[in-house]
Amino acid sequence: MKARALWIVGPGRAEIRTQDLPAPGQDQALVVTRASGISRGTERLVFTGRVPESQWAAMRAPLQQGDFPFPVSYGYAAVGVVQDGPGALRGRRVFCLHPHHDAFLAPSSLCIPVPDEVPDRRAVLAANMETAVNILWDARPMLGERVLVVGAGVVGLLAAFLLARIPGLDLAVCDTDPARRAVVEALGARFCAPDDAPAERDLVIHASASEAGLRLALDRCGFEARVVEASWFGDRQATLPLGEAFHAKRLSLISSQVGAVAGAMRGRRSHAQRMALALSLLADARLDALLGPDIPFAELPARMSALLLPAEGTPQPLCPVVTYI
């Protein structure tokens, strides 16, 4: 069987390559892709060659092909139907942490069934939802806390979506783009611009991937507040005011990264169980507001630059969806 695969072949350059797929081996599944999602923050760093060499091993996607910096086939948000493989999976829709290919082989253990109530298009958010789940496990929010999310990208919005389900939270989401107000309010939080972000927060989730956003997160903390850093800066450095109120307020700066199950649940939940939970949490049609535009797979190489590096003043997409049918 032939498969088509997206490869990043140089800074800002992508192409589709054709490759042969052998018959599935033991404990492998042959998946025909229906949709995949583009995780703009991480995939922008890969597309532009800005993954630091020190992080090449840590930042490998589970089923990545090739090596950093180039050529590399990267991605982790594929939804498809198992055409061949273990009987328990055959014919089922699954989510898999696989790059943008129209068909692929994957270990059956990484093919997580998609609940019937979650459509293909929304299921591509599973990897980002898994990240949001891990963020909340790291943050350990408590009923009645004053919470601020800085950055209304996909991860920040999904974290806010989960936080809004906790009774009694005073929850605000801050972003520089006023166009994000509608989706923030639809998910159950209130929107604010950076200048209007509330202070004396007990918990701040930082997801803007900017130094200014992280500085704002620290500035809006109350006494003994927790800041959970959910962004990844790649090869960029951030200068922070750790000599001002950081010590006097006894603030905590916590790194959250999805590669390991958060300490609060490690040993209690496996990676597969965390992914299954993330998929179940996508059974909410309000999350469709995070998706789009839709791009046919054949057009992806020509459109990657505009999707990941849009010109100043143009709309910033949240989660572009690649279609294969």
C-alpha cells in the first residue's frame, strides 16, 4: 500500500512524499486518516527549525519520522479508521499521535478509540486536550480559587474549558486579540485584555508563549500563588523579574509538560488512560469554535507558511484541520 506523508524539508519548506507501507505486523494497526490537527505553537517551531539541539530527543513526537532539524515528518493529532490490525480495533475510529499522513502503521497501543459522540474533526483536539488535562493535574485547582489564564490559544482555551467546570472559581482569560472574547465567554469564562487582567490571583496558567505574557502572569499573582508554565519557548529566552515581589510573595513557578503524566496522577493513570480521558472530554460541541480553517491534505505544503506564520494584521487561526476525504 502507498501512503502520502507531509515532510518539512528546510526552514519554511514542506512537501508531500509517497512511501510504501508494509502489511501490519503483530500488534500494529493500519490506519486510513480522516483528519489531523495542526498544533500551531509546536509545529511552528519545527517548521522554522527552531527546536533547540539540546531538546531534539525530548521533543520527538511519538511516531515522528526523520530527525531534527530537517528533513522531518512531524505531528501528533491524527484521526482515522483502522483498516487492518487487531480484531478489537478493526473498523473503529481511533486517535493516534502520528504526523500528517493519509495512511500509516502504528502500534495498536497508541490507537485510542474515539467515543461515538465525538466527531472526527473535533477529535483532532485530543492531543491538546491531553495537555490541558496534564496542566490541571499539575495546577491542582481548588474550589473557590481566583484563577487567570494568560493566552487564549488552543491549550489556554482548553485549560479554561476544564477550569470552568469547577464550581466557585473566579475565572478570567487574558489575550491580546479581542476576537477571542466570544469563544472565551462561550466556554464559561470572562475575557480581559492584558491591561485589565485581574490581580491577586491564587492560580495563573500561562499559555501565551511570550515573555510579556509570563511577566503579566507573575505580576497578577497574590500571596503564595502558583504560576503553571504551559508554554514552550523553543530556543528563545525569557527575562523575568524574579528580584521584585517574586520572593516576598513566595510565588511558585511550575513547569507543565505533557511528555510525562503529571506527578499528582503518576502511577495512577497511564498515558493511554490520560488520552482516553481527553477524548471523552471532547464531547461538547462548543469546542468546535476552536477548529479551522479546513485544508485539503494536497494543499498543505503550499499553505503551511500562512497557517503557522500569518502576516501581521491577518486572523490568527486556533487549530487548523487537515482533511483527507
